[in-house]
Amino acid sequence: MSNPLLSQLIAELETINSANVASHPTIPAIDDKITDAHSLLKALLDEGEQRQLGTAHMTSPVESTALIAQIVACLHQGNLLSPELFPLLKQIQTETFDWLCQQFDFRHVHLTAGSSYGNLEALWQAKQTSSRRTVYTSMGCHYSIGKACDMLDLSLVRLPCNAYEQIDLAALQHACQRTAPLAIIINAGTTISGALDPIADCLALAEQYQAWSHIDAAWGGGLILLPEYHEQFAHLVGRADSLCFDPHKAWSQPKPSSVLFYQQPPTATLLDTSYLMHPPTWQLQGSYGGEAILPLWLCLVTDSSAVWRDMWRYQCQQAARLVKALKASSFATPLPSQTGIVCFSSHCDFSPLIHNGILSRAQLNGKAVYRCIISHQGMSARKVMRQLQDYC
């Protein structure tokens, strides 16, 4: 075998295969066929593949290009807190960050371990700018917003949504008139239905009341590559103070791959970091290497952005077809879909499809709904409808 890395990995797997795991107290209880490390690893891969091919959650198969780059990053073991020691990796990061900033119309970006961390850090930065302590968002916000406000001792006010899980603008206007906020959190792809808040109106209110505007685009940020969403999304997001986005959700990257954008750079820390040539900024992330940046970069230089664009167009089109088919059916009432997520109510019992990862169940405006996410080309509206019809 000519590839030394691949040969080494296979040799390691053969060594691991001799390890007996049958004596582990939990493994036999799960599956008595798992008796050695090889069967355990295969079972884990099978489990992951099965869930990735479902449509219950925001999980898509990892691109092989990204996986190769992540292995290289593990072997490289660089630390970009000391960029002078890793000039090639630093250049790759700069090129990738420049591309991201250009796409999202922001001046600064850095990596995070997920948008939950991005939401926390953005509110932390907002807190440094004002003595205000009130944060407004909608009932459709991600649960990490509540955790972040609790950690930062901020007062979170979750405002009602309309029937489509978008923030009630009248309620937001009234709340701002009553108490000027520290920050307004704008949802660009809610966790349950994928709804987009009226971004332009929310940004205008934030500007009017001199509040920090943060866009949680962990999921919906994938729309940035679609020209047909330019006026509704890409044209607007650069007006915000900050925005978080998860390529591991939208662009088939290995977890964790997440970015946080700012218009103004985070300030440098005043703590003692004399052992570093460049003082770190006030951001949550500490030491990091190429584990998230190399997969993104290699995908970009191999033109995967066109694949990401086509995938997002596909999932939005398929979601629209599924909504249309559900409307025409006698067993479901769907909501409109903006970002590839379809929510619908039904008198049928689709519990088996929840157990096998095709659907998930959620509460939307106090009403039970089923939820389906077409996040890969292995699934389509037609395939989902066939499975629904089997149980109704």
C-alpha cells in the first residue's frame, strides 16, 4: 500500500482489533455481538451512518475531503495562539477567514466550538458596551440563549411568535419602548421550524434603540450562498454587530465547526500572557489548531462551496415539495418552510418514524408537531411521503 498514513491507520486498527471488549459491563447489554474492538468500531460507524441518513435532526454526512483534512490537522497538532511557529497554517486560516467575511459581509471572524458558545460570547461582548442588562428575543430562540443570559447575569425576555415562529414585531417594539435593551437576538433558522425572523425590521429596532444586534444563524447561515435569498438574508446580515454560524450543520463539516462574526474586533486581554508572542483577544476559545479550519479550507480550494450551494437549494426545494404534498394529503397540516425544515401536525401516529430517525417531535406555539429536515440528497420529499403513508 503506497499511502503511509493509511497503512499506519490500518496497522493501528489491526492492533486494536485484538482488544477484547466483551468483558465491559455495558457493551454486552447493548449488543452481545460486539466482542472485540473491531466489531465495536464497525457498530459505531453503522450507528452514525444510519442517523445521518435520517431526517430527524440537523445532521448531514461529512464530506470525505473535510475528513481527510481533519486527519491531517490531528497529525499537524499546531497551535494558532503561536502563529509565528505555524506560518502555513496561519496563512490557510487567513485565506479561509477572508472568504467567510466576504460571504457574510463582516470584518472579523473566529472559530468557536459551536453556536451555543457563539451566542454566549456575543452576549459577553455586548455586555462590555453598555450598562443595560435586558435581552430580547423570541420564544423560538435556541435554549443556549437562556443559559448564556443566566451565566452573564442578564435578564432575558422571550417575546411571542406569530404562527410561523417568527418574532412578533409589535411585541418587540413595545418592549423596546418600555425598556431599552442591551441586545436583540435575531433568529435566522429557528431550531424547531427553521423560521427566519424579519431581519431588516429587527435590525432597524436595534439601531433605533442603540442595542447590540446578534443573529443566531447556526442553521440558516447556509442560505448565504443562494443568490435567490440575497435580499432576504445575505444583503442584511452584515448590518448586525455579530452573527454565529455552524458549518457542521450546513456545510457537511466534521464537528465542531462553528464561526462567530463581529464588525468590531474583540479587544486584547489584559491578563498576563507574556509567554505568548501575540496576546489573545477576549474570546472564549483558547488554544486551537487546524482541526476546524483545515477541513473548511480544503473544501473551499476543491470548490465544495458550489456543492454546499446546490445542497441548500436542493433541501429548500424538496422541503417546498413536501409542504405541497402534505397540504394535498388528508392526514397532515404543514407550516411553510424557509430553510429546509418542515413541521406539520397530524392525527396519525408516526412514532415508528421517530424511533428510526426519520421524524422528530416538538412543540410549536404550544401545539405538538412532527418535524422533518431534508439535509442530504439521500432523502427527498417523495421518499418522506412514502414513509408517512405507510403509517397513516
